[in-house]
Amino acid sequence: MELEQLRIFSAVARYGGFSAAARKLYISHSTTSRAVAALEAELGVRLFERSSHEVSLTVAGKVLLDEAGALLRAAEDAAERVRAAEK
């Protein structure tokens, strides 16, 4: 599991779809889709229920969204502390 995959997954959940997340992150739809598919394959669970017009989080997706938020915040905090150490 990579931080970039978690960032993309979180954006899909936040913006309600792969295309919207891709636009907000300035990446391709296929990159977005591959990142989520890789997470699902690695974890062995579906993270989203997909329909032709929307996506919604599964129970596992809701758990990962909570955990991903904490991990992404921790990574940003660590980066800030490292930058501050050099000032």
C-alpha cells in the first residue's frame, strides 16, 4: 500500500467518482482506476460499489478511508517536522 494510492482512493471517495477525482488531482482516469484496483487487489476486498453513474464506499472502504486519512496526515506532519528541522 502506497501513500499515493491512498491519496487517490481518498479523492475518489471525497469527490464521488473516478473522473471527478482524476480531474481534481490532475491525473488521468486510468491512473486513478489502476491505483484503486491495485489497492483492492492487495487488500483482497472491494473498496467501492460501482454503478454506471456513481460509486459508494463498501464497509471495507469506509474503514480504509478512516485509516487513510490518519496515515496521510501523519505523513504530512512528518514532512513538516523534517522541513522545520533544517530551519
